[in-house]
Amino acid sequence: MSDSFVAAFKIIPLFTVLIVTTSCHTLSDTKTIKLAHGLSVTHSVHQAMEKMGEDLLVLSGGKLALEIYPSQQLGTERQSLELLQIGSLDMTKVSAGVLENFAPKMKIFGIPFLFRDREHSFEVLDGPIGKQLLDDGTKYWLKGLGYYDAGSRSFYTKERPVHSPEDLEGLKIRVMESVSAMNMVRALGGSPTPISWGELYTSLQQGVVDGAENNPPSFYLSKHYEVCKYYSLDEHTVLPDVLIASTHLWKRLSEKERKWVQQAVDNSVIHQRKLWAESEAEALSEVQKAGVEIIRPDKQIFQNQVADLYAKYKDQPEIYQIIREIQSL
């Protein structure tokens, strides 16, 4: 285990869903599930997790409790996944873009302009294809439980607006540690630069990168709008957030306990998607008030530029078949 992992476990602050006990279930009867994520406590994902914890206590009659570590207290998304794999952490939330490094089929979500609209994406995520993709990580000790809405990702830049792919030429654009994201930015003419989320604000300030790409609430809550004054809503990818349990945890739980956890997750997904829609509208309004220019470019120009990316998956039959199934829905 690396020094960063050891240090992470020494961090004291955490957000704990209070344990409600009854006369039948004392504190010692309660199993605590530890969940870590990289977002702030004001984010819809964290708020949904708090609801998950409350529901889990009720559903289990106080037998299961959730302990939440937000804001990268236990490390980056990649580190959290590694902790799940060795059983040192029970649950986490990561972007599908990071998860593709552990569960290869998740790279499907990094393909630009895969979905027609938000309704189409939910149809896929909540249906058989979404379930199949959640199960793909099980052989890597990662059990997918559900998808949170993370909206659509778009480009934001410091020095010039992006109206077309030509405007990305020569710009260093921060991306996640995702091959799909890097391929997309290259196809659009930019220079992809992987940087962790926690280091991005400083990297933008210091000119390490010229811009980044993300959804409106992340752009707003991270305060990246203080540095980047142009936000181009090309909505190139829909990368859901994925809630994952360690298979080590799953094996320790009884069948009844698994059902309680899954029901609490399902409830939190519904709650988060509602909160997300509200936070997205608020984010766009607030960054505009702060002086950000919102650009709504012709998306077809961007789609045409990345059309060749689809053909690259023909030598990966399983991935290519899923692409065709999604586009036919």
C-alpha cells in the first residue's frame, strides 16, 4: 500500500450518517459501510449519498449504516477504486471515464455524441445495456450498483471562446485519465493533458493547461469559472457517475443486506437526478452572473470532426456491438 493510501486513513474529518438504534439493535449490531468520493458536500452526488445512508438505516432497521468521506479525503477516484479492489474501502463514486481503466467496456461512455438526448441516455443506463456494463467490473473486484446523472461535458477555456473545432487547435485541454477522452480531444484538434481534478484550478491559473471540459455544476462548484471566462456548450460526451461497491464487501453481506443496499442506492439515484437538473440550471445562471460567456455552437460541426472515432471500435466487437445497440434504441 502506498504512502498516500496510509496517509488517507489518518484523516479524521468525515461525514457520517447518524446511526439510529432501536431497542432491538444496539451500536454493536450495526455494520458500517465506508463510502468515499471526490466531490464537495454541496454537490448533488453527496446529497444523494446522505439520503442513501438515511434510507439504508430505515430499510435495515439500524443494522447497516453508511459513513461518507467526501472531497478526496481518501484519495483520488483512481486511488479509491484501488482501495475497493483490495478491500480497504467498501464503496465509491467515480466517473465512467476513470472507471474505463478498470472495467474496459465503460470506455463506451467516452465516445462523443453517443446519445441523442438525456432521455435516450437514461433509457440506456437504466436498461439491459446499463446493467451489462455495471456487471463488467465484477471480475476486477468492482460491483456496479447504479448511475448518477453527471450531465453533458463541454469545453471551457481561458483566453478564447470555442465556436468550432478549429478554435481548439493549439490549446492544452485537461482531461481525465481516460484514453477515450484523450482520443476525442485529439480528434477535435486540441492537446489532451491528464491532470487530477484536485490540481486543476491551480493548473488553469498557472497556465499548465488552457482549458478543460466538464458539466455545468462541476464548472461552477469548482470555481473554475473564476479563471475560465468562456464556456462552449457543445455537450460532446455524457459520462455518468457510477456508484460502485467492492466485491469484498458484497461477499460479506447477506442476501437480505444486499437488497437493502441496492434499494437505498436506487432511491438515491432518483433523488440525485432531480437535484442534478436543478443544480445544472443554477450553475449556468451563476457563472453567467460572474461574467462567463456561454456559447452554444453548432454541434454538428463537432460531430462531423469525430465521426472517424466510431470506426476505430470495429476491431473491438463487443464494444462496437454495444455502440450499435445504443444508437438503434
